[in-house]
Amino acid sequence: MPIAEDPAQRPPGEEPDPFADLVLDEDFVKGASVKEQSGRSRMLAAKWKREPPQEEQAWRPPTEIRRRRFGRRAKAADPWGNPQRRAKPNWQAPVFVLLTIAVVAAALNVNGLHSWYLDHVGSTPDRGIGALPVSPKPVITQAPETAKPTAAPSTDAPLTPTVAQPWLGSPAESWPAGADAIVLPDAKAMGVFDKDQVAAQLKTAKNFLVAANLDPAVLAGGNPQAALDLLNPSSRKVAEQELAHPDTQHNPINLFSRFNPRTAIPAGDVVKLQGRMWLDDDGEQGVVVHTDYTFVYAVVPGPEQFKPLPPSSPGPSPSDTTGAKSVAWVQLDPHAEVTREIVRRVADFRFADPDKYEVQDGKLSLLHWQGTRDNNYCDSDDGWLEPYFKPLPGSDSSAGEGSGTPVDPYDRSKPIPNDDTDKCGTLSRS
């Protein structure tokens, strides 16, 4: 194996080697007094010698909010220095709060809101019936009848009705209006008809009542053609004869509500009504639909004051439609006084088996009908409803007035008289 040789001895008189005991370890490197520059330092020194560096601004973090010129609000930046979009203010919540407060305040003072509307807005020109009616107390709409009433409606303080408020002081103010007030009973199978057929018959009976008593064109004097089309031929012939040749015993106003456009004009298209409809099984003859309704109409005088005419001058025929549409939507003074015509109709319609009887399927037959017309001129058998208005100056104030014991036209608890003894009785209210 190799053997290490002993170190040679230093010749006598020779200076010792200063690096003989030097150890190049980490402590030696850290303790060096002179350090060699790195390559990057030498490169930058050479570059700055050619291009002296410019003075730099103090460094600021990129997310710092900086003030803009002219004192404008500073822009915010994200951690990468990109400007951030400022969130838009939420304006919806305050608006909804204000609207809620306004609605609640209006609900707590409905009458005050109506009064403000009357004072600042006035009438409604497109309808011609003025502003919304303002009642002295809140009015709750009654439900249609489901059974015969046991007493007359309560009596309110007498008030003067106008075109804008035609139902003031009347029980009709709380009655339902229009076709929705005619509620059909539950259909059930009867005789040869199943449940669906009976339901269709009930709907046909309602359509007849609507076409005969609620159609604005018919009320203004038009021909009730839609109602006539729902009748079987035999019943239709009777109705058409009454329209063409009305008299005391055969008056079409027992079936149809129509005003002579020369003497009375409907004050708007709203009709108040109360009543009910019910079913009966008529055995082999079919199904009978019973109806009992009271209709209330608000009207103003027409261009001519009604007075009973001699037979030789009956006025326009009830089947004449001239002028009906022209007056249906006439603009009226909302402050003009109106009168109310109260008409009660009791009618029974039969639907017979078309396999056994000469009837058309789906058409109704008139079985029995009668009615009363209150606040109507006496001796007005010309085929029109002729409301009684205040007499004109200089006219006979007693003409057309009734006499006898006053009757309540809104009392539906009593049946309609079978005779004409109360035809021209006085009214306790209208």
C-alpha cells in the first residue's frame, strides 16, 4: 500500500510560508475584506456609465386609492393595478319603501283621495259618467242570493243620485253588478239529460238574461236579437209579436229591458242586480230553470219628456233600432241628477227532450214570465221602459204618478202580485 512520505524539512534560515496554515473554509470567505462584484453588478455599472439612471418616484402599492386631478374622487385599483368599477348605488329599495308608504296612506284615507280626485281631475271624458263615486261610508259588495230573502233591505238616508254617483242612498249601491252577479247553481243529471247537458242549459238561461237585460245596445233601444236567437221557434214567435205590437196584455218589457232613446238615456253601462237561479225536474217534459232577479238602471231624461200617447201615435216601434248605438255612449254631465228604474223579473225556462218534442237542442222555451217596473210611468204600454222623471216646469205634475199604499221596490222577500192592482202604486224609495 502507498506510504506517505514525511514532509521535507525547511532549509535553515528560510522565512515560513504565510499560506501554509491557511484554510479556505466558509469563515474565511465571509471574513474577506474585498469582495468580487457579481456579473449583473458589473453589467449595470457599465450601462449606467453610458446612460445615467433617472431619478425614480417613491413606490406605492397598486391597490392604493389615488386622488385625481381637480379634486375629483380617486379611482380604486385591484392588486394588479387595474382600475376597479365602482358599484352603482341601489336606488330600488328606497323607491319601494316610499311607494309602500304611499299605498298604505292612500288606503287609510280612501275618501280623502276620492275628494282630491274630484277637486283636481274632475270627470272622465271617455266614459262620460264622471269621476269615481264617493260614498259617505265604505260599501261592501253583497254576494248574489242563494235563497229567498226573508225581509227587505235596510233603509239608508235619502241622497240625490247623480251621473257620477248613481247608486247613492239605494240598496243597489252594495249589490253586485253585471253578468257576474248571475251565479249558476250546481248542475246535476235530471231526466234524460246528464250533468254536462244540464250545465249547458243553465249557461244558456244566463246568456238569455244577460242579452235581454244587460246589453248596453239593447238598453239604449236596440233590438234584442241575441236573446231572440236563444229561444225555440214557438217562444221566439211570441216575443217577436210583442216587440212588433205591444199592448197592456202583451208587453215586451216583461222580458226585455229597453229604454226609448227619445225619452230616457242610460247613465253609463253599469247595471246593479240581485237574485238567484235554481233547477227543477219536470219529469218527462225535461228540465225547468227558475230565475228571479231585480235589475236597477240609472237613467237621465232624453230629448223629449215622456207622456202617454194616444193609440194612433205610439211613437217609435220597440223593434226599431234607429239611434240605439248613437246614444249608448253619450257624454253626460257627471253632476246631472239621475233617476233609477227598478225592474223585477220572474221567468221560468224549460228545456224539453228534443227526441219527444218539437224543440231545437240547446234552445230554451218560455214557460212562465212576469215582472214589475217601479219608478216607471203609469199607462206606458208602448213596449219601452219609461222612467218617471221630475215634471218639467209648467207641466201637469200629477201625470203618470201612482197612488195607494207605498211599496218598496227593493223588497225581494215578497212574491210578485199576480194582478195589476199595484201597477201604479207609489214607492217608498227609489
